[in-house]
Amino acid sequence: MRNGSLLTVQDLRTHFFTGEGVVRAVDGVTLSVRPGETLGLVGESGCGKTVTALSILRLVPDPPGRIVGGTICFDGRDLLRLPEEEMRSIRGCAISMIFQEPMTSLNPVFTVGEQVAEGIRHHQKVSRREAWDRAVEVLRRVKIPDPARRAYEYPHQLSGGLRQRVMIAMALALGPRLLIADEPTTALDVTIQAQIIELLTGLQEEMQMAVILITHDLGVIAETADRVVVMYAGRVVEEASAEQLFETPLHPYTQGLLESLPKLEAGKRHRRLTAIPGLIPNLLDLPTGCKFAPRCPKVVGDCWPTEPDLREVRPGHWARCILA
Amino acid sequence: MRGYVLSRCGQAVPVLFGVTLITFLLTHVALGDPVRAMMGQRADPEVVARIRAEYGLDKPLWHRYALYMGKLLVGDLGYSYRQGRPVSATLAERLPATARLAVAAMVVALVLGMTAGIVAAVRHNTGVDLLMMTLSLLGISTPVFWLGMMLILLFAVSLGWFPISGYGDGAFGHLVLPALTLGALQAGYIARMTRSALLEVLRQEYVRTARAKGLKERVVILKHGLRNGILPILTLAGIGLGDLLVGAPLTETVFAWPGLGRLLVAAVGNRDLPVVLGATLLFALIFLAANLIVDLVYALVDPRVRLTE
């Protein structure tokens, strides 16, 4: 299953050591990304999606967070064993990341041109002039109008959509092989969201890069992802191709997520939305068995004593549920 | 920009007016009779009265203030009772030494304070952090005159690295100990402010973005971190210049530094009212100018700051 992967995350455990106890934000996550493919990473807030992404880049704030176990293989090398300096040469170059909030993720006191050029200068040791020219070129590539002028502007002078384009330019400036996009459209207006997704998918095809798309928006996943990993309480609960997942979701949690999407059906205009009952569990105090059992509509007695393994229920379709 | 500077200069006028009024009242009420101070208690009353009339001290307070202000408006600060020279000439003669000392002390404060603050923030919650913060507390809480004397004892008397006191015609060696003494307090404040400002900034998402670009930690902290955290440090340094001026009389007295501070101390002792007034006014002017400069630098450092009148 994991052959020919660009990135293989195996049994990743990232824990946060807080005053109240150990928060197992990521607890045994395994996933892989093939070159050029889009992997959707889905789940509610707090399920460990972002921590997984930050772990891949080794950017988990330490303290309180620490990667306590697992391997992250990128291009045949275990990132967790690399010295910091080599890790730095990968960050922003072979693996880049886009963050959710383009306002707070851009430094307010530098021009956007400088913020794009800085990475180019750092990784490729080119002159200021050349780095700037290339930064303007990248800004043009992410379809920022009049990039030569815009490069001299500061983040607060740009709209949210343009800021996110700058973030994308920054991430793509050095042609990464893997792009991690963490909720890239969540903070944007709906109309801008579609443009940004379109831009991302276009650039992905052009540049032949793999993308990990982190989102809680299943609509975006349906449009863009090849494969989907569903996370719950720091674990993978289901993994399948996008088609399989939307056609026959196996885990009750995934089923709940899909049912909570608004649907437009003729003649049924006022159908109420189905919500998953209960709240995301407290990671300090998880049930011993299936972590979803307390909220699961299909829960049976066997769900409680031990946590089920992630099983391949059908070829390429994995689920962590005894009922699947 | 020019409009902003002009309007700020306009705002300084009432402030300076207030400074003259308060200083004038305080010096005339609190310092006592300058003629008695000059002549002694047993002087001939007739002579005293004559001198008093000569200096206009026999007139009511409001009248004297009006006369003083009338001259001030045309740039005349009056004559020193003691030296008989124009106050402006005395001030001009003393200003360079104090300016040298204040600038050197500010450099000391910024370099020591920011370095300590950065180190403490980067090594947050470690022994190094604790050490830096303890040192900064020492800097803040040590009295200036005591610190000055201790530095003289250690570095001048025992080790003999620096001269004990004096201006030394502007030699660098003479500047070191006074600048350290005067800068220590500000260094302490600046260290604490740098630490907390940087800790705040390093939590921001754009710092994570900078790390995600693969930048070196040094660049992340000094470029992305400090550039954003520097505004409160600048504000503090601007206000700190006022404290440097307050500290200058003590430091200058300990080190026999021929500056405005020592001039002021001596003038107060001699009841030399025109000099006290003139020096106070000059301190106020410097303080206002420093604050204006800080506000202008704000706009340079943070593009989001727009200067409006």
C-alpha cells in the first residue's frame, strides 16, 4: 500500500505536555502521499490535522509539544532523524506549507515581495535583485494583478484573497514537491474560496507536486482530493479514495460528517441538517475503547472495551470500526 | 509627514510654557533668597536691598515672571547670578558633555538590555532566563550614585582599567564608567521589555511562517521577531531618555563630569535661578524632541502606522 510514496508517515505520535496532563494530539497516525496526488485530511477542529502537518515539518512548538514516536519518511529519508540544519533546507523548499489565516501568517512589517524573496534568497543564495525579480514572477504566477507594484505593498494593504495568494506564492516559490495546505480557504469569502482552490489545483498540475489538503470542508475535498484520510481524536478512523469515501463511507463518524452537509434536493427544501451529537472528546480523558463510541449512533457493547484497529475492509478502503 | 512634525512642534509650545511656569514658581518659592545665599546672613541690609533691586528680585513674583518670559521669547535666558555670564552661553558650553554621556548611556542600555532580553526570551523559562532577569532587576534597583561609586572602586581604583573621574577632554576611557552607571537602569527596563515583547511576537503565526520557509532561527528571531517587537522597546527608550536626564545630575556629580546635570546641581546649591530655569527648560526641550523622534521612527519601523496631524 505504501510503495512508491513521496511521503510516508508511520505511527506518528505527537504529544503536548501540559500542566493538566499529556495531551495526545496525534496518536499513531499513519498515512502516505504519492507524488503528484492530493490527499485530503479531514476532521473536526482539534482532531490533530494541523499538528500532523506541523509534525511533518517539525514545527510543533516545543515546549509543550514533542514528537514522541513514529517515522516520517520523505523521499527515502526519515525527517525525524535529520539534523536541524538539513531539516531547514527541506522546509520551504521541498516541503512547503500554507496556513489558514493569511492576515496573521504574513509578517506585517515587511513588503510581500520581501517575504516571498526572502525564502528564495535563503535557499538558493542568489542576489537580492534576482530574488526580488523571481518573487515578482511567482506573484504573477499566482495571478496577483500588477505584481511588480504589488510586491512593494504590505500585507495590510491587500485583500484577504490576495494575501492568501501571497502565502501560496511564498510556499510555491521554490517548486516544492509536497505542499501542505492547512485550511487554505477557511478564512476567506466563499467566492474567493473557489478561486483559491482553482488556483491551487491549477498550479499543482502545472508543477507536478503532491498536496496534503487539510480542511473540514467536505465540499472542497470532493472537488479536489484523490484520496481522503479522516481523523478523529488524534487517530485515523478511515482512509479511502475520494469516490469510495463519498459513495460508501464505512465509519459512523465519516457517515455523520457527510450527513451534516447541507443538501439541495428537489421538493425537500426544509430538511433539517443532521448534526453529529455530542462534542469532540477531551483529549486528556479519552474512552479506552473506540474513541467515537460516546457519540456514535450505532454503538454496541463491543465498542467499549478495546479500540478497534484500522482494517482494510475493501481494497484501498480502511476503517477503524468493528461494524465496518 | 511635514505637517505632522509641525503640529507636534506646535503642541510643544504649551508644554514648554507650563514647564517655565512650574519651574519658575517652584524655584522662587522653594529655593529661597538668592541674594542671601550669595551674601550670607550677616550682610549689610542696604547692600542686600541694592543687589536685590539690581536683579529685579524686589518686584512681585508675577512681575518677575512676566519679565522673564518677555526675555525668553526673544531667546534671552538671562544672566547667571554666580558667573555673570549669559545662561545660554553656559548651557551651550555644558550641553555637549551631557549629550555625549546620555547618548553613550542609551547605547549601553540598548545593547546590554536588548541582548539580555533576547537571550532571556530565546531561553525562556531556563536558568539563563532567570539570570538575565535577576541582572535586569539589579540594574533597575541599584541607586545610580552607589553603582557609580562601586564601579569606580572596582574598575578604576582596584583594577585601574579606567580613569576615576573627569571628562578627560572627551577621551573614550573617561566615558565608559559614567555611561555604564547611567545606562544600567535603562538596560534593566529594556531587557524586561525586550523579553516580554519578543515572547509575545514569537507566538505569532508569521513567526511560524518564517520557520516554515526554512529560515535560520537567528533570522527568525532577529528579523521577524525583533522587528515586530521593537515598538514598545522604542517607546521605553524614548521615555528612558527622560530618566537619563534625571540620572545625569547624580552620575555627573559622582564622576565630576562637566555636564548640564552637575551645572544644575551646583546652580540649585547657589540659588542661581536663571541657570536652574534655563537648564530645566533645556531638559524639557530634549525630552520633547526625543519623544517626537520616537514617534517618527515608529512610522519608519511599522508600515501600518500613519502619521496624522
